[in-house]
Amino acid sequence: MTLEAMEPYGRSLLDFFNGDRSAQVVIHRDDGHADDLPAGIFFRDPSDFSPIEQEAVALCRGYVLDIGAGTGCHSLALQERGTRVLAIDVSPQALEILSKRGVEKCRHVDVFEFQGGPFDTLLLMMHGIGMVQNLTGLDHFLEHARTLLKPDGQLLFDSLDVRCTDNPVHLAYQQANRRAGRYFGQIRLRFEYQGQMGPPFGWLHVDPGTLAEHAVRLGWSCRVVRREENGDYLAQLTPMEQA
């Protein structure tokens, strides 16, 4: 994802942080479907975390890399538990917020260009794995993640099985993807904020079965830790030789 694509999202976060409680970004899908995403969602306290988020934070151990940390709600929760954490994000607005909210270690960097570590835990929450854009990008990320982890480390992230819906608009989008030869969980989006429309980008929602196939092929063991009726789930990946 490019900085330009993330700009409307970043601006909405910064405006909310600076006092505009009405700030929200509009997510435009390429079939014309649009959703409003209030920026306040990204400033939740740990008491407002979903069960998946609560379990992910509880599973974190050792030195944690919070990838796509956003406003730092998970990094701050980990710091409160005494966990050592480095937060990274590609959005410059997010980095400003991370620093001002008290995240002790944060860097403005794309994870694919990041070479730090090694870490005990890699964490991506709020469907942040979607930034890989497609299944080829997922493979690229899983290969790169191995270089950031200790041999006995773990990768934790949540994603969504988009098939767990009865919404005809979403089902039609999945079918259109299949007809076009694309994976059904691959989405094409644009962010809009205050009339500014960013360029299109890809986003991936990967179902647990497809994730497991790609993970095992690339030397990971994959476990679904928690699964919700709406298709949300938490995955824990560990290097195969440590499984």
C-alpha cells in the first residue's frame, strides 16, 4: 500500500486525536459499495477490545512487533502489562499519534522494508494482515516474517472469512471475484476523507483453510485460536520446526 492510499485514513485519525470526534473515513469498494468508518474505533481502551483482541494481547510474549500499529491501542495495552513492544506503521499521522499517546518505541516504516528484531511475537490486529493485498502478497509476507522472528517465535493476526455472510451485495462481490479468476476474499478499495479520495489499493480477507494451505507450504504451523460466527478469527502461526 502506498502513502497516498493511506493519507485519508491517516488524516481522519489525526483530526480525531486533535478533537474532531466526528472524523470518519469512507471506504469505497470497487463495486460501488461504501461504508463509513468512524476514527474513534481506533482509539478504544482495552476494556472495549473484542474477545479476539483480548486473546491476542494475552498470547503476546517476549519482544513484540506491533505491525500497522495505528493509534497504538494494542501497543499501549501491552506496555501496561510490562511487555516490551515496538510499534511500526506506514502512516506518518499514525506515528505522530503513537508518539503523543505514549508508545515508547515506534517507527515510521513499511513492514516489508523493516529489518529489525528478532522478535518473539509479530502482531497484526484489526484485520491488518489485509495490507498484503492478495495471496501472492500473503506468501511474500509470510516469507519476510520468518526473518523477523526468533526460531521459537509466533505470528498472531486476525482476519475474516468473508463467506460467513448472507448479505447479497457481499455474496455477489465474492462471485464476481471468482468469475474473474480472483480469490473470493480479495477486495479493491479506496479511502475518502473530507472529499479527498485516495488511489485504489488491494485488501485481503483470507479464510482459515486458505491461510493454512499457504502457511504450511511456507514452513509454518497454523492454529485458529478463536473463531466468531461472523467469520472473524484469530490465527497463531509458528515456524514448523518449532510446532
